[in-house]
Amino acid sequence: MRILVAEDETIIRLDLRALLERAGFEVCAEARDGEEAVALARSEQPDVAVLDVKMPKLDGIEAARRILDERPIPIVMLTAYGQDELVQRAAEAGVFGYLVKPFREQDLLPAIRTARARHEELTALREEAESLAEALAARKAIERAKGLLMAKEGLSEQDAFARLRKASQISGRPLKVVAEALIATLGSDPKGV
């Protein structure tokens, strides 16, 4: 797993790098401020980012927001501040983990693994939702096309569906595409339905 580390304090950044590498992770980039973190996330395409909240130029939470806008990855925030307002801002930005310094290796490594697992679950849910939305849109188009054929051609629902399916097979196009084409043709006919 490739990790971007963003921490303005050099000693902490070096400690983080050593800890992560001992645990078998690859630290692909190190940033000293939020702007550099955003640029490195773009160029290095890490699997995970570990960002300090308080950094020069751009704070870690805003850096996280910008990184996530470009390419969603799991992000763990590190901070010396456990204030509710910061935790809330981090959560709203889409951060998956939040650790208060000083942290221990046995805190950081599970936080990274958990953030990665939650991110993968969220990604899978988003893909499933998109797939379901596409299936629903296809179903609506097919139902509308069947209705138009039934009204225009006086067909039964079964016969209208059979005609759509046959047109799909003959043309080699998905049923949804055939249905949408039929809707565009018959749906705009002033004498049609």
C-alpha cells in the first residue's frame, strides 16, 4: 500500500515514515504543507494519505477536501487537537480516520487499515447504487417504450416487449438503447401518445 505523509514537523514526519515502512507500507511521498500534499496526491496517486491537521499554507482538512475532490482515497488525520469542531470539519471533508497526537504504532496502523476498509466499502456501495440507478433508468425507458408501442400499434404488453427484444437482437444494441430510440421517435409524434 502506497502512502502519502503530510506533516510540517520534520522529526514527526521522519518518525511516521520509519513506522510505516517497518509495518510494510511504502511511503511514496512526503509533504511539508497542505499545498504540497495536494500536489503530491495528484502526481503520486497514493492509496492512502496521512495528513496533519495544522500545516502551513493550507490546513490538512482543506488539503483532504481538495484531494478527495480530485480522487477519492482513504485519509487519516493526525492532530495535537481533539476539538469537536476540527473532528466535525474532518468528517464533513470525507476523512476516514482521526488520531490525536501523541499516537502509538498500535493506534496508527489499525486506523490506516480501517480507513482503507471503510473506503472500499463506500466505493462498493456507490458502485452498487450507480448500477441500480442505471437499471432503474433502463427499466423506465423500456416500460415507456412498451406503453408507446401498445398505444400506437395496439399490441399487448407481452407483444410490445417481444418487439423491443427482437429489435434489440437484430440491431445488436442493448434493449435500453432501442427503447430510448423508440421513445425519441414515437414520443415526439404529435399523433402518437
